Amino acid sequence: MGGTTMRSKAPVVFSLLALFALALGTNVSGITGAATTYKIGFVYPTLNNPFFVDAQAGSDQAGKDFGATVTHVSGDNDVKKQVQLVENFIAKKVDAIILQAVDTQGVISVIKEANDARIAVFTPGESPAGGKVVTSVVFNEVKTGSAMADYLVKVAKIKPNSKVVMLLGIQGTETARNRQDGFKKTLMAECPGCQIVAEQPADFDRAKGLTVMEAILQAQPKIDVVWAANDEMALGALRAITEANRQKEIVLVGTDGIGDARTAIAAGHLAATYALPPFLQGYMVTETAIKYLQGVKVCGKIEERGLIITPSNVKDAERLLKAVDARSRYWESCYSK
């Protein structure tokens, strides 16, 4: 009797353990329908920028949370290399490709190659100009630039006749163009007496931000405000301004909200940055790709939300920029139940 009873209960116990493991996303050997781990290729403009390093961390976290292995590669800000990297992922037959394009025109043909191979494509940042993309996770970059101009005029209370320097990103990219256009249009509308005394590209690069700002400081005896289209350039400019001993006369603001910029704000060296949470960007686009592969109907676009970081909220910034708890998941509406 005892042996018969144990044998009859064993399948039930094993089934209950299997269901429990599946609920936790654990693969149980021999159980049909165990959680699938998808393979995703993620192509970045570069991985030599803290913004994209944070995005990589967010992507890896989403892969861990929802069931995917993500391979991350850098395009080194070269669209031709990005095309080759996407083609490599197509050849490896990954389940999905995430591509943040250096050139939105230059990736159209390779996106179509992925479409023909029936590999789903997802994009954070800039939206490609062609090819089929399942979901784009985007910032409104015009608003990004506009928000910092609005902050300078209404919150920082810059002088109505301020002399302003603009440090621009990589010219020809959608992000650079939209950020600088948004900033300039809003600044001129809200501060018609302000004068832009220099607009120089520093290519989203800290070292170039330093050298470009050094030249501007030598050419411009009076500067009230410096706006940088990303934090890397702002931090380069900060060094140049500090070495020239002109930090007391200049209000310096950046864009992106990277860790070094937040540290500079806490130390009183940077006035503010408009944070575009890269961790959440990587997390959202990867989660969305996995949900799609799992058969969930997903939306075509998720617009990310930014946050102006100042000395008043910088202590909470790390938490706010990486929040994926139920209350913070504003992108949940992208997924059909």
C-alpha cells in the first residue's frame, strides 16, 4: 500500500514543482513548454559613451527579467560598420535585432535584409527612415533641447541679454539636429534679447568638448551660458571653463543625465542636465522585443520621458532613472493583454 501511494503522488508533486519553476521563469529539464531564452543582437552607435553603457546594463537586466541573451556590439559611430554588424546578426539567425542607428538613411537597406530574413527589428533613439521596424523607443529630441532652454529662462533666470554658447553633437544625425533646433527655437522665443555667440560641433565627445570650448573661451571675452547637447561635451567644457578660471560667470548645462554629470551637479560644478534615462531605454526596447517574440501584441512607438536633474533632486536621480517597478512602468500600455 505504502509503495503504491508514493508512486501515484510522484507525478503530481513533480508537476507542481514544474509549474512553480515555470512561474519563476526557470527552465526545468524534461518539461514541455519551459521558458524560452531568446537570442537578441543589439547594435549601438558606440559603447565608448557612458550613456550607451547604461543602456547596455538596462538591456541585460530586461534579458534577465524576461528571458533573453543579448549580445552587445559597438558601431564606433560608423554606419558602414553598423551595417556589417547587423548582417552578422542576420547570418547568426538571432531572434531579434535592436539597432540604434548612426545614420537613419544609411541603415535602410540592412533593415530590409533583416525583414527579408524574418528577423524582427526594434530601434531605440533615432527612427530609421525606411524598412520595417516593430517598435521604436524614442525621445522627442526637440523637446529635449526645448526643455533646457525653458529651464534656463524660467528657473535659472538667466539675464535677458545673456551671451550663449551652443556645443553641438554629430552634425547630420537626427538627435543632434533636433536637440539644437529645439534649444535654439525656444531660447529665441523666451529670451529674444539673448545672443548666441558661438555654435560649434564637438561630436558628443568629452575630449572635443574640451578643445572646442577652449577655443571659444579665447575668442569670447564674455559668456553667460553654455548649453551642451550631451553631458560628455558639457564635462569637457567644464574642464576648459575651470582651467580658464571662468566658472563663476558661466551657467553650464548638459543633456543625458549620465553619472559623471550628476556628480558634477552634486558638487556644484554643473547647473543641470536633462536626463534621458539610458538604462530605461535599453530596458524598454529589450523587454518589448522579448514580449513580441513571446507572442504579445506590442505598439509601434514608445515615447520616453525625460527629467531635469538639478541640485534639488540629484540625490534621487539614480533611483528615478532606473525605476522599473509596477508604479513606474508607464510603457506598460504598449503591450496588449
